[in-house]
Amino acid sequence: MIRFQQNARPRTDTPAHLFTVGQTVRMKSRTGLAQKAAELFQIKSRLPVKDGSPQYRIRSDQETYERVTTEDNLEAADNPAS
């Protein structure tokens, strides 16, 4: 028999997704590489956590394919470029 604990706290060991479907993001800048406006992506779907970081399926209007990346590689597009 399974017993459920009353007033149990939700599990917090799985990180929550920071970005929402439809949000515009960009890849975080890498040292020595300039950011371009063309490098904007739209979140198409949320995927399971991989190595402690939530994953996303993203797509750029300039590309004919979708990419999969982890949250630690993304930043909101409304943030100023580094």
C-alpha cells in the first residue's frame, strides 16, 4: 500500500524552465565572437532536464531546422548583449 504524506512539499531537485514557449532568446555570447541580430531564436518547446539544465527546442527564422540546447546556453533577447 502506498501512503501519501499530508502537506508534502513539492520536489525541488528538478530545476524549473526559465523561458516560455514563444519567447525570443539568443545564444549566450562566447569570448571573441560578436552577437548578431540574426542570431535570435524562438522557443518552440520545453524538453526534459539534461545534466541539471532544462532543455529547449529553438528555431531561427533564418534557418530551416530546429536546434536543441540547454538553458545555460541561452539568454533572454531583451537583455543587452555582453
